[in-house]
Amino acid sequence: MHTAAKLARFGDRLISLIAAGLIMLLLLYGGYSLWDTAMLYRGAFLSNDLLEFKPAENGDPDSNPTLEELQAINPDVCAWLTIDGTNIDYPVVIGEDNMEYVNKDVYGEFALSGAIFLDSSNSRDISDSYTLIYGHHMANGAMFGDVVEFVNTDYFNDHTSGTLYLTDATYSIELFACVQVDAYDSVIYNPAAQAGDVSELLNYVNEIAVQSRYIGVQPSDQVIGLSTCSEATTNGRVVLFGRLTRMS
């Protein structure tokens, strides 16, 4: 009888230890999940400190010294992109290749959210016929999360404009098409192939667009593309297109 009681007490203690261990594991997992989420979204939204570097909105390059100050911190900074009415409001960098800023922020520090970056084959002075910019698709509209919203008709029709600021120039953006493609699309993801004019790109986009509006884009115009991942397929991409017009 005494032995049975000891075994029962031992069993109770063992069950209590196992339960405590499971609770501890759950707490540790919960803590890790919170840390992982914090690391993922660190720098994903525009901070007040970074906002101080945003160029003035009056289109006057002489009033944009703040972008030059950001370039002094990281020479890879080449522009600032804003799409009106969305969360897309970030500095743009360019790396030695298209992997450099996938997990580096605008300051060049490790960040899972990465940065908004120019295709490495593009000219940093935005002089190409076709300029392509990338950003991660993140929840709550962070980074290029809002790009995927443009596949919806109402959202596309309600958001038509943006601005691309350089230290010595300002470009207006008139959005005209949104497409869904895969990551290996040879027309969309080869900006250098559109050197001279964008006739091939325009014809292709017109054929496959899920949303579009007529704004009279010509082959001689400059076009910008904003690319992000699609949730629908592993290699799926959503790309938003606009016409660049130099304002100053």
C-alpha cells in the first residue's frame, strides 16, 4: 500500500513536470514568434527618423537636400518613391545585384523586410526607357504589399498617381496597367531589352493586363514598373506600371 502511494505521488509529480515543461515550451515559442514578427517588420513601415529624409513635395530639386543627406549615409540611395493614397512611400536603393537588398534595409543593415530597390541593370539616374523597382509583399500594406491591391478594379481606379524624387529631378507617375506574371517572365524582368523605346513592353502589357486605363502612353515615353510577390503562386508576381514624366 505504501509503495502504491509513493508511485502515485511520483506519477503526479511527473505529470506536473511534463505539464510545466509544455507550458514553458509554449511560452518560449510564443516569445520567439513575437521576436520573429518584430524582426520581419522592423523597418517595413516608414519610421519618423526615415521620414525626415523624404524630399519636399513641391517638385523643386533645390528643396530636396534631405535625400542627399540620406545618400551620405548610404550612397546606394538613388530616389524616393511615393504612390498616392497607399503605404508605398520609401527611399529607393540600387545594389550590385538584385539580391543585395532583399534582406538589407535602406541603411545597409540586416532586415528581413529588405528595402525598395532598383533593378541592378537600370541606371540610377532613371534615364532608361524602362525602370523596374522591387519590394517585398508584406502584410498590412508594408513595403510593396499594396501593389497586389491593384489587381482589384476599384483599388486600381482609385489610385492613379505617384511621384519619383531624385536629388536633381522630380518625376510624376501616371499608373496605367497591372499584370500578373511569373518571376521568369523575359519581357517584364529584362529592362535592358527595352532600350530605345518601350513598344515591345507596351504591346505585351496590353495583352496580359488584369487592370488597365488609357492614358496615351507612347513608345518613346519612360515607363516604371513596381514588382512584388503574389500570394497565389510560388513564383507569381504582380507588377504595376506607370508613365514617368519629368516635372523639374
